[in-house]
Amino acid sequence: MMNHKEAFEVLEPGILTTIQDGGRFGYSQFGVPPSGALDYFSYRVANLLVNNLENEACLETMIMGLKLRSLGDFTIAITGADLTVLLNGEPINMWRTYLLKRGDTIFFKKLHTGCRAYISVSGGLAVPKIMGSYSTYLSGRFGGLEGRSLRRGDILYRFNRSYYLNSLYLKFPENWIPQFNKEVELRVILGPQDDHFTKDGLKTFLSSIYEVTPQSDRMGIRLRGPIIERRPEVEESIISEGLLPGAIQIPGDGNPIIILNEVVTGGYTKIASVIFVDLGKVAQVKPGDSIRFRAVSVEEAHLLLKEQEDCLNSFKMKSTNL
Amino acid sequence: MTLYREAIFKLMGDRGLLVEFGDDINPEINEKVRRMNLAIKEKSIDGVIETIPTYRSLLIVYNPLILPLDQLKKKIRNIEKTLQEIRLPEPRLIRIPVLYGGVYGPDLEFVAKFHKITPEEVIHLHCSRSYLIYMIGFIPGFPYMGELPEILNTPRLKTPRLTVPKGSVAIAQRQTGIYPIESPGGWQIIGRTPVELFDSYKEPPSLLQMGDMVQFYPITEIEFKDWIKKRNDESQRGI
């Protein structure tokens, strides 16, 4: 491959490692979900740290076990969950740039906080674009590396692009690094079917603690907790409609499911949706963690989004002016 | 059936605007969804990331930093006024061969017994009319089609199957659908088609599109196997 260079050999694939970008858009009308990095903020910062365009392909890995060997000299950055990263056996800091040398190994030893980490490489990982995106869609079996998660022995390539600067060392400001806790508050906007639940049901939803169950994957996070009361006169299911990551479905058994990136339509009622800036927190919960929901207005959500965007933009400005 | 005089706006989080045109599964309501979807695509509005058209609503995914919500709503209201001027493409009629019953359609017998008719009558009824594709959703390329003759109105399985084979043709209530890839599923499976419905390398990737019409016809096991063989030969030759 002419414009590609070898990046990594996968020594151990870990629990689940996939290639992801910012998502696949424009194909929902054919039943194709967005896929893409679940913690979009951490993913974007990972790319910015190695001077990539924001939409380059990165690795998303979860919990522990991923081990990579570098097949060249290039810069990388690791963001997201703290999975105790070792470079040649020594602990290293995340949220900054590193220059890898040929033969270096990176190992994600064990989960410390959060759930999912992102590894960017300068130039971006090189895989074919399917429907405009590098992202792996696991249940559809396409995108990323042959539509699947990484396996031992896989060789990963990177684009050999001229616009990045290998020598540049960047650090993401400490106070902007998100903290991932075992107790999470998620801000939500009620609807579109909040009127299918009783006043008490809504109160239950907004005042209870829900536990993350092991039945969670890139399609959704399944929760367990107090049953949310429905209005008896409305049906449990609705006519199938479009879905977005963060939508909170309440199926027949009353236990909420937070929809993630591998779902496109559904026929369950949705009591609320997690706001965009809090989706990263959803990506970082793991079984046993607890979740509380707090309702906010759409205006407040848009202000929060603006704040986050300003923060990323000021970091971009700083990094290009170095 | 209620077709709303004016579309109803609902929020799905801070990036989704759900535009509802009616409260039922109905061709007239669905046509409005298709018109709105096409109009938005043709206008290519800055800040609209994605549109998800379904039975009776269109979910618009937008970036509020580029396109504020009140502006998006205004634009949608304006388009709504001229919706009848939008020209929809002529619907295509696509004929889909199906091998009914046996291991390919494990629920055919149940469906027949449920309605106190013979399996042959179920097949005959399923092939007796063409169906409108209301939407593609759930999994890549899965067409939601209707309406089945009232006599075939069958409930979903009580417990969904963990895996439904690729190509399975199924019914639920007055809808019929096809599983283009292997997937979990709760519909009654009455047959299987050898036709490839989804190919991620093709543009568009889905053989069927919202607004098209589908007509099923029965084939024999020999014809089914011939079809699969031909399909495999073609994919090996890279066609």
C-alpha cells in the first residue's frame, strides 16, 4: 500500500478493540446506524493531540488486555478511560503525545477508572472507508478492520500524510480532562414519549439510582432499578421511529436501556435522552456503576455544548500556534 | 387514521428533532415523511447531519451550533407548506422470490393453524398483492412493508429468536419484512429469499428503498439453490 505505513502488530486484542471514527452518516434511510467512537470527546482530543484532522480513525479499547507492538516511529496519544497504560512495561501518562519507536510495546494492564480508551496515531489508522466512514459496525459486520474487532496477529496500518508534525509534543490541559466515576449523573431532556408515563413514574426515573448491568454493549447500556410506572391507557410499544445515541428506552419490563451507536430505529417508548456532552460519561460506565438522571432544558444543553466546543477550539488554537 | 393538519415537533435530546406527520401506519402519512426527507436532502441544509425517515415521522439530527433549533423548526415549517410540490421518484416494483415453509419458513405451519387455513393458502395470500416499503430500519436493508391481507394478521413471537437466518421472510401483525443479514428477531418466519438485499460496498447499499413496492412469488428448493449458486459464482468473479 503506497500511502500506508505499518503502525502496529496486535500482540493481544484485549476484551474488545475496534477501529472507530466520528461516525457514519447519511445512510440511516437504509437502516445503517452511525457506529463511531462512543466517547466522542475523548476520541476527538486523541486526534488533536497528534495533529490529525478530527475525524481520523482511532482504536477504541475497553477494560483491559490490549497489547500492541509498534512497527515504526510515529506519534500516538491515549485518552478516555484510565486503563493503566504501560509503555515498555513503565506506566505513562494519558492525554498527551508520545513518540513511539519501532519495537515499543503498549499494554493496557488493568482498568482503573472509566471503561473505554482511545489510541490515536499520527496520520490516522488506514482502513477502507465504507459509506464514508472508517468505523466498525460490529453487528453489521462491515467497516473498520473487516467489520470485526481486533485479533491477535493483526497488522494495523497508518496513513503517511504530510500535514502532521511528528516532533510536536502536546498535552491536554489538566482541568479539562473528564473524570470518570462509579457514580454518574446524566443530564437528560425529557421526551419524546415522557407523556406515556405517570407523574410517579417520571418521579421514579428522576430520583432513583439505576445500576449498569453486564448486558451492555455498543448497542446499548442496560440498567436495573425501580420500575418506572406507565400510564395504563397507553400501549407499551409505539410505531417504530428513528433513534439517536443517548435515547433512553423503557421496554415492557420497565428497566431502562440507554441506546448507543449501533441502533438506528426502534419501537419502544423513550422517556428521555441523554444530552450530547454527557454521552462520553455513558460510554465510560461499566457493569456495577450507578446512574442518576437529572432533567435539563434544551437551551441549557446547547449552552453546555457550546462551552465544550469553545474549550476544544481554544486547545486547537493553542496547539497550532506552538 | 389521523393525518395531522400540521406536523408535530418533538425533541429527541439536544441534537434530534422528531417531526411527526400522523399517528398511524398509513401510505398517505408515510408519503409526507418521504416528501419531507427528499426536500431536506435536496436543500442540503447547513447543520443537518442526518435524517431518519420511518413510518410516520422524520427524525432530523442537527448540530445546534451551526443550526439553532428555532431556525431548524422555521425551515421545516416553510418546507411543509410546499410539500405537495416535491416530486417523489416513481416507485419501483421489485419481485422477490421466496422458498416458503420447511426449515426455511419454520413458522409457516403455526401461521396457517393460527388462522385455520392451509400453508398453501398462507403462501397464496402473502403473494396476492404488492406491498409498500414504509421504511428501512432495525438492521441494514430490512424493509418494513404492508399491509398484509387482514386474514394474515399474526402476533409476534412471544420470545424472539436469538438468530434469524439471512434472507428470512417474516410477518408480524399486518407487516411483512425480510432479514437481509443474520440477526435476532421476533417476527414469524414463513420463508426465505435467495436475493442479496444489502451490500455494504454498493451505492446505494440497500436493494430496496423506502417508497418502492415489493411483490413476492414462490419458488422451489431447486430454484432456490440455483439462485444461491449463481450468486456465489458472481461474487467470486467479483461482479
